[in-house]
Amino acid sequence: MTGAVNKSGYLFAVLAALFISFLAAAVITEEYFIIAAPFAVLVFYAGWQHTKIVFFLLLATLPFSFEYNFSPELGTDIPDEFLMLLTSLLFFAYWLYFPKAINKNVLQHPVIILLLVVISWSFLSVAFSSNPGISIKYLLAKGWYIGAFVLAPLIVFKEKRNIITASVVLVTSMLVVTLISLARHYREGFSFATINEAVSPFFRNHVNYSAMLVCIVPVLFAFYRFATTKNQKLFLAAAIALTLIALFYSYARGAWLALAVAAISLGLIKKKLLFYSYIVAILIAIGFFFWIKKEDRYLLYAHDYKTTIFHKNFGEHLVSTYKLNDVSTAERFYRWIAGVRMIKDNWLTGYGPNTFYDNYKGYAVPAYKTWVSDNPERSTVHNYFLLITIEQGIPGLIFFLLLLGALFYYSQYLYDRVKDEFYRTAALVTGVVLAMIMTVNFLSDLIETDKVGSLFFLCLSMLVVIDINTTKKLNSSSYIQRIS
């Protein structure tokens, strides 16, 4: 008892001295933000005692977080980006303190090796960036994304119950945000014109909202499959219905397409064809690229600037999409063409991460210009694969495609190999979610966002964990059979 009291007294004395020191430094320098440092230390210490709780808290805040700009040049997502940083620091420190927290087989896993290659190339592309300042900011953010959603899960997800807890926390949080958004949207008559207002401030627009929302559908179906009571099944059936209704009223064509891709990818994984379908999709994309580019064939499909408008009615919006005179579709073509034309001048290392906006307008084709081409939001090319090629060069795209191919391969490979129903279902769901994420990223660039980027890296770490955890059990079973 006396030892505990002495320890508490010693800790109090250290923290008090730390607070007084930083308070004095803040007064002397008149930089009063310094006073936050001891509180950050206190938060870190509390997190060290409860690392898993910090990780689960991060997952809970993902759907609720909102963008905040301190200045035109500096913005962040509150509170999840601060929690990402805290989680990254905590788990990195934990790994240094307990090196055996991560099995050496994890660090030798092909997916982790490919991820390190992708990150290394990103670092290299920064050295050749047209704007090193904003590229370095990109790398810093990338660092705590990897720490929070790859490193932390590799430690936390060793136990099934932690995987279940993480899934429940994230899905429940997203369902709460969905209910809030639906209620606000209902007051406006579920109109297409007001969907962006209904999902703010949690999501920038209905595209970001629907992209995260559609990804929880397979998880809900997995929960339903493992439900053991009638009440659980009724609750989950209602949650699935609610999510599908919300998806319908999100008016997001990309998310609807992703839902169809989910059904297709489900069958492809079960038939061990997902990886081969991925290769075919790449070949088709390359073939289409050369076909549309030959003799400037893309100019034949240019829209009329005067008839390219934004529709408040969703039916008219769909018709205008088909006719290629919807403004969002037309503006995508405007940026895609500019992006493709940029590649030839910096095909090896690209223009540097986060630099598309600074460079693309000089490459744009006036025939595809729309009335929103001034781009006051400073948004990017709306195709993640093209964005990587522009900012990190063709090698950057190749490395990312290799990583993505490995993820699709492991999802179908683990579903086929693993006997444990929990992990088998987890591999199936992960592969389906990855297919949906890539579908929405063909029309957007959301891997770098907190909402969808977090899910991508969670899927990556999930496949590695499944492979390592089930390989251990397989080896253990083989050993038992040999000695018996």
C-alpha cells in the first residue's frame, strides 16, 4: 500500500514539475500553445495504460469527424486525425517496448513488403515534387494512417474478440450518423438538392458519405450470418434495411455501382476468380486508354458547354449523365484528360504527392471545360489510379496495382484455405469491401481521406492478420498430428 502511494506521489510530482516548466516557457516566449504539451503527455500516459481503448475510440470517431481549416493552407479532420497521431505514437512505442508484440512473420509477409515498397516510392517522389512543402505534409499524414490502421491492428487483432469489437464499434458509429443524416434529409423531403446538407458536417458531400456507408453492408450481412438469436437477426435485418434505404437516398451513382460490384466479387471470390478478374480489368482499362487516345478520339465525345448543368432533380441528373452533359461527369472528363496529358512530362516520378491542383490547368483541353472548372474547392482528378500516376509516376501506379493485386489474391486464397468459419468469412468480407473501395475510387480519390482510406488500410492489415493467425493454427495442428 505504501509503495502504491509513493509511486502515485512520485508521478504527481513529475507531472506537476512538467506543467510548471511548460507554463514558464509559454509565459516567457508568449507562445501559449506550449501549455498543451503536458496535457498531451498525460493523454499519452493514459493511452499507454489502455492502448486498445484508444484504438477503438479512434474507430468510433471516424464517421463523426469533420473537416476544419486553421488556414487556407492548413486543415485537418477533428477529432480522428489527432487520435490517429496518438494511436500511431502509442502503438509504435508499444512495439519498441515489446518487440515480440508483432511476429517476425508479419514483417516478412508479402503484403507488408509491398506496402513498404509503395511507401518508399512515395518518399522518393517527394524528392522530385513540384511543391515539396505540401508533399511532405502528405507523407506525414500517410505516416499516421499507416500507424493507426496497419500497425495498431496487427497488434490488436491477434484475438478474435478484438476484431469483433472493432467491427461493432465502427458499424454502430456509422449507423448512428446514418440515422442522423436520414432524419435531417427526411425534413427536406429526401430531395437530391439537399443531400449534401443532410450529411454535413460529418461528410464533405454525399459521395464521401455513400462510399463509407456502402462498405458496412457486407459487415452487417456477416453479423447476420453469425447471429444466434431471433432478436439479433431482427435487429440486424433492420440495420441492413436502414443502410440500403440510406444508400438509395444518398443519390451516389458510384456507391450503387459498388454495391453491384460487391455481389459480383462475392461470387468471384468463392470461385477463386477475383484475382484473375482483376488482371482482366487492368488489361481492359489499358486497351480502352489507348483506343480513346488514338488520333484524339476523345474529342468526339466533348460536351456542349452551354448545356452542361447541375440538376436538382435526380431523374434528370441520371439522364444527363447518360448524355454526358451532367456537370459532374463532364468535369471528370475535363480533369481526366488534363491528368493523362500531364503524365508524359513527368512519367517517372510524377509531380509529387498532393500537387495535382497546382499543375493540371495548363494541360486541360478547352473543349471539355465546364462552368465549375475554376475548381474553388481545389479538388483533385477524381480517379485514384490516375492521381497516383500523375503525382507519383508510372512506377507509383505499378507498385500500387501490385499491392492491390496481392490483397485480392489473399482474400480469395484465404477464403479457400482457411477452415475456421470466422476467419473464412472475414477474408470474404474483406475482399468484397476492397472491391467496393476500388470501385468508388475509380470515380473519386478517397484513399487519402480519413473515412475511406482508414477502411482500405484496415482491410490490408486484416488479411495479414488472418493469414498469420490461421497459419499458426495450421502449423500447430500439423505438429499435434505428427506427435500423435
